[in-house]
Amino acid sequence: MDKYLIRGGKKLSGKICAESAKNAVLPMIAAAILTEEEVVIKNCPDISDVKNMAAIVAALGASVDFCESDLIINSGKLSSYSVSESFGKEIRTSVLMLGALLSRTKKALISYPGGCDIGLRPIDIHIASLGMLGANIDERGDKLICSAKKLSGAKLVFPFPSVGATENVMLAASTAEGTTCIYNAAKEPEIKDLADMLVSMGAKISGAGSSVIEIEGVKKLHGTVYRPIPDRIEAGTFLVAAAVTGGEIELGNVKEENISPLIGKLCDNSCKVTVKNDIIYLRSSRARKAFDVITGPYPAFPTDMQAIATVLAAVSEGVSVIEDNVFANRFCHAHELAKMGAEITLCGNKAIVRGVQGLCGAEVYAHDLRCGAALVLAGLAAKGKTIVHDIKYIERGYARFEEKLRSLGADIVKK
């Protein structure tokens, strides 16, 4: 398998731009099959998750083309409602085909979704909510067989603000009869972005970005050309890369409000951060200080940045506490970082991190997407040579990762 070879100890500096948000693009690909007309998603990141999601809709009969960085989808000749198990097991967001297919064909057949192993991620809220809209869902082994004579609006109260369930309901309810209200909906920026795209296709959605979303069903959606929001997790990754190496970075195509929890932690960590329009400037110092993180649903600190924050804590003076209240099994990076000299003690859903003066290069393994990115950042900050194996996980969410880091002065190659 491919790996990264990193020689650390170099300060990162320079200019770079964030890609469009992976977690916005993936549900938008599902949304593209809600219409028989052409949908263009602008500036798509060149990552395996996007390619896998595009392959799913192509296998359903849609026409899928990549034109430079744009993804063009036309599902006018959709011919299937069955998502291949091989595709579904590769990517978590395959579950969003439930809402999209039920809206378009009133039938759906999928396997339980795959993706990174970061702990229990049940889809019971998805199933219960779609059932309340009128879908019949039969669970047979690891398959979901779904059908609906029609979909009708309903009032849904989520026990947890699930991002995926919110997206699935928006997809299904956009063309359902009547009005659907989601209470305790997810408020992530990517939710609002999906809603904005659906509105550009003729959907009637209000309240996206708040805890109450209202969807008034329409008979038909039309095509659109849409540019997704910037990727806040990629942006955060590069900001922390500069911070852990004592560097300086100018990061473009960023929405400050979407990463404000991270910016606050970086400022507390002796970084100087200034923002002008969609550009963030960060200058790091070596006088890094401990900090605490508690992850949670937006607008709290994102769980997707937890592993990245742990690397910063590992090279900051004092004791930091990193608490993940979203996924219980998302500390696989701790064992790998320990190989590099990090002092991390796990206690339930908390990582207690005692900062060290420096990390040392080692041979480590990426166990999931964000774990892999964190190990790369640790290698950039470490003395000596680091080898990061299983980078297929990293390539699920970061486009041309090593190329961008090299443009900032990193010594990293893909082998």
C-alpha cells in the first residue's frame, strides 16, 4: 500500500487555499438524482470519497462526468434503485441514497454503510424518520429494502442532532406531499449548504442551520449549478500544521465563522490569527500552551478535528484534556502518537495529553481518515524520519495532501 515518507522539523510557510467541503459535496451528489435535469457541482475535491459516491450514482444509471474540478451529473435515465454492496461498504454517505432514491423512485435497496471505523454509528434515526414519512423499511441481515407508495410530511423530533439523518430527511421530504418539520436538527454548515443547493433546485426549505428545519414538499425539482462551501476540516488541518511546526500560513477560501472554535484554541495556544474576508493569516510561536477540547455537535468543537488537536496538545507545554462526546472510539491515533514520544493517557472518552518538548520520527499506521492526517502533522513536527502507512484513508478526505504540504516547505513524498 502507498505510504508517506516525511522528514520533519521544517517550519511550514506560504499560501494555500482550502477545497470545497467533502461533507457538503457527498450529500449533494445524492441530491443530484432528485431531478432528471443536469446538476453541476463546482470545484469538487479530487478525493476517493467523492469518486466512490459518484460511482454509486453512475451505477444507478446516471451520467457522471468530471470536467476539470467540476462534477456533472444527469440522472434523466436512472435505471436502478439498488446500491451495490461493494460501493456501499466503502463510504458512510451511501446511506443518503435512502432518502434520495425514495424521493425519486419510491424504492431503495442498500447495504448498511461502511467508512472509517470510529465507533458505533447507528442509522436508527434515519430509519425511524423515513418510516414516519411513509417508507416501509425491511431490515434483512445487513441490507435495507425500502419502498413507499408515497411520502408525506411529518413532524420529526430527533433524539440526537444527527447530521446524516437530517440530510436524509431533507432529501426525501423535498418532494413529499405536505410539510415536514425536523426538531433538534443538526446545525452544521454543511446542512445549510445542502439546503441552499436544494433550494436552488426548486425546493422549499427554511430554518437550515438552526435546530428546526421546515421542508414544504414540491412536485418536481430542476437542475442547478452550485458551488459548495469551503472545507472547514481541511482548513483546520493546515492551520494546525503551521502551528505544530512553528510556521506561518495564509489560508484562502475559508469561512471564519465555520471554524471559530478552532481559531479560539489556536489563539489560546500562542498563535497570532488575523482574518480578512475569506483569508486567514496564522503565525505560530514555539511557546505553545496546553488547552482543553470538548467535541460536540456544531457549533461545538468538531469531532473531525479531535485527532488533529491531539497532535497540537502533544507538543504544547502542560497538560491538555481532549474529550470526544460524539464518537467513543476515536482515539486510535493515541497509540500511534505514543510511538513518536507523545505522552497520552486514555480514560473513557477522554485523552489526557502531557506535552513533550519534541516528537521523534517513527513508523506509524493510519487507522482512519483523521487519524492519518494527525500522524502526518506529527511527522512534520517530529525530528527525523516518519513513515505513515495506509494513506488510502487520508486520500478519502484530502486532495493532493502531500503536494500542498510540499508547497508550504514540508519534506514529504508519497511512496
